[in-house]
Amino acid sequence: MEQRDRLVLLHGFTHQEIQRLLPAIKQVVEDPHSIAFAMTTPTNLEWTVAELIKEVTEEHKMLTARKESGGREGEREPSASE
């Protein structure tokens, strides 16, 4: 986990609220594509904060690299957070 990794963790929001929050956050931050977004799950609520940050940022980097290399955005492998 690098200090410059950025992560927004959402907990307790409805689907509609999340759909409004994500674009709003992306509008006000510098380089929004560098930010990993995650929601809590029954599984990741049991993790330490460090474990959660590590898992989510690694998955974000993998998906970003796949997208940049021409992979389809919808293609992904299941993560440990699922």
C-alpha cells in the first residue's frame, strides 16, 4: 500500500445516493480516475483498514491496467472482497 493511494469507502448509502455521490466526488477531485471506490460488504467489514485499502487499491490498479491495455471494462476477475 502506497501513501499516495486514494480510496473512497462508502457504507450505509442507498444505490440512488451512490449514483449521485460518485459523479459529485469525481467533479471536485484532481485526477478522479486514480481514486478507487469501494462499498462495504459483509466480508470486508471483517478486515482491518490496511487489508481493505490494500485489496481495493490492488484491484483498482489491475482494472485500470486492463482498461488501458484495451481490455473490456466489464471484464474482471472476482476479488477477495466479493
